Amino acid sequence: MGRLFFRAEGRSSIGLGHLIRSSALADMLKTYFPIVFVINEDAPESIRQSLAADFEIRYTSSDDQFVSMLEKQDGVILDGYHFSSDLQERIKMQAAGLVCIDDMHDKHFYADIIINQALNVSVDDYDAEPYTRFLFGPAYLIVRRAFLEKRSSADNSCHGYKRLLICFGGSDYNDLTGGLLQQLDKLNLSVEVDIVVGTAYRYLDKLKDFKEQARLKINIYQDVSAELMASLISTTDIAVAPGSSILLEILSLGKPAIAGYYTDNQLDIYRSFLQNGLVEDAGDFNDLSKAAKAVERVIKEGCHIDIQKVNSYFDGQSPRRILTEFLKLFFHSHASLDRVTKFDSQMLFEWANDTATRENSINTAPITWEEHSHWFEKKVNSDTSLIYILRFNHEAVGQIRFDIIESFIEISYAIAPGHRGLGLGKLIIAAGVEKIRNEFNTCSRKIRALVRKENIASRVIFLKAGFEEHSPVEIKGIYFDQFQLLL
């Protein structure tokens, strides 16, 4: 079974944003894929412990060492600016697939998928291979679980601008935090300020000294958890942040933000969100005067951001979209379609009695254990019935059955509760048909699917899988749509 290897840049000198973002993505994927993080040997102890709590950790000091870890069934995710085109090409030759998380589009890409969370970016901005697929914008937002959970309870109503959050990233190596606070303190603003910095922030003592003599009320938070960060954002009235993952987390909770940049990799998100009216403008943070004026204007005059528009971009569905793409890309290397065994009987019984499954079945009545046991025993011992279980990372996610009936092979499938809406229906049908075609003497036979008219999702899935629609079939006074595929 293949694994997903995450290779992300992260150390005290450059910050931990890539590692934090990659860990959020890994958390979205871990139910379906074994995860391995490969990090530099000088990564901070705090991030090592955080990753080790959920994932396997390996260390590397070179690209050669990293590539040597990979096997043919493994997938790779790269998150960083120093992973060259040459490294990507070597990974593609060695592994099952490659995903790059990118903000710069500054090199040739060999990736199967590129994720760029900025708006207004397009395929034309990239030099990539013809097979590369692109996932653009907040529709594919990579955000930590705490923010997804907080989203439903976040208060987006405006009660004035009395609380300000400032975060320039964990390291903030130019001390933009201290510089902005000094400018704001001169403006005599009636606002309480929450400051968030990381363990790599070198100016903490200086910041604490400033807090003691400042007119502003300042709260300092260092190395905060995702849960605390989500809580701080949800209770603020306005936030200042660069065009990075921090800004995306703020907007994901429907909070207004004053955004700027201080490095080139922040320009895509900053500019695109500004052009779409989703943030107030702070400009280049290397000159903090514009940011200070923007804060003053918002606190005194109010914010002009349409939060409903912000929420339309950040709909909370990005994990489902991202997972769907990963399941499709790594299906053949990470999924298995296995013949059913007696140990699957209880699981199939529970799936069969799921409400949605019963509603879409020919017989909609609940099934008793006695009925199921008799049916299961008959099917597993039959020469004309074949049942397969689809598994990802040893997790059973669906079943597909083929019954040979005269000139037809009837197909039926079900995706397990909790795994629906991820594109697995089309994948299990394609894999099942391929299995039947390769392993059994089914020459010139047609596969037939019968679908209730109200089951729109299955209708679409069979058509996308190459089935053709035929005349409806009546069973016990109920008409079912009929779809056929010639093997």
C-alpha cells in the first residue's frame, strides 16, 4: 500500500508556515492515506513534537536522501520555494504522483496537481506539463481543523472596532510587529491589541518592555495552538496580516482583515484578494505608515469589506474538494478492490440498512439480520455473483456487486456512510468494471445498472463512467432508469 510523503520547508530562520500548512493538509487526508513527514534535521523541536503526535517522521539532509526513500506506489507533496524542477522530475520518475503547493509560479513544474490558494491566478501563469491539473483559489483552502470547527460558531456581526489582532507570522524576523505597535501607540486609538508571535520571534523581551510603557492595551501570545489562534481570530473585530496562510485563516472565519506583504511569495494572495474587495489595503509592510493609517481609518470610520462576499469564497467545503482530487490522483496506487469475505458480513449489513441506501434500493424496506445472513451466504457461495470491497489505507469505503443474469451482468454499488460526496462512486465503478473485464470470461456481455429516477447522483455517475441510457425497466410497478455498458 502506498504512502503520502510530505516534504515541507521549515526552520526558525525562515518560519514554519509551510510545515503548518502541510500538516493541515495531511490532517485532511490521513483517513485515506498513510502519512510520512520528511523534515530537515534542524527543524524546531516544537514542530517535531507536533507532527510526531499524528504522523510518521523522517529526517533528511539532501534531496538525494529524500528521493531514495520513495517507492513506486508512494505519492509526494512538496510545499516550499526551493524544491527545483529537477527534483520534481526525479520524484515523478520514482513515485506514483506529485502535488505541489505553490505561491510563486517561478519554475517549470512536473507536478500532477498544483494548489495555489490565490484568486485571479490562471493556467497561463504557469510553466507546467500538459497533464498538470490546477486547483486555484479559496475553493481549495488548506486550513487547520480548528478553524473549520470554529467556523460554525464564529460571530460575523459587527459591534464596532474595539479589538485588533496583529500577526506577521511566527518568526517576524524584521519585527514588523514592534514597528506597527509603535506607530499605532502614537495615534491615541481606543482599541485593545492582541499580538501573536512564534517561538522563532527574537524580539519578545523588547516587545514586553514596550507593552509596559505603551498607552495601548496589549496582550502578547507566543507559540499558540490552532485552537487558541482560532479563538483569538473569532473574538477580534479587525486583523492585520500578510498575504499568507494567516490571512486565509482570518478570512475563513469571516473576519475583516487589513492585508499587505513583505516578501514576494505573499504578493499573489495579497493582490488578488485586494482586487476582489476582500481585504483593506496595508500595502508594503516594509513601510508601515500605510498599515497604521489603514488601522486608524477602520477603527474611526468603519470597515468597507462585504463579509457576505468573503464568506461566499470561504464556504467551508475545501477539505471535501481537496480530498476528492487526491483520491482520484492516487486511486490506483493507494486503493484496493478485494473479494468479500465472511468477516465483511456485519459491515455490509450495517451499510445496507443505512437510510440513504435503503431509499435508493429496489427494495426499500429495512433488512433483518436473518434476511441478510441468508442473502450473504447465498451470494458468497454463488458462481454468478461477485462482491468486492473498496479500501483506502485499509479503511473500507464502499462495495460493488456484479450478478450474472442471462445476457446481462447487473451492477450495483454503495459508498459507505461518511465517505460519500468524494467521487468514490465513479472510481469504484471504473475499478469494478476493469476487474470483471480482466479476470472473468465476460466477452460481449453488457453490464446493466438499474437506478431509481430520483437518484440523480447515481444517474450522473453511471453516465460519466461511460454507460449509455436505455429504456426504463419496470419492477413491481416501479420504473427504474436503465444504463448499459458493453464490455
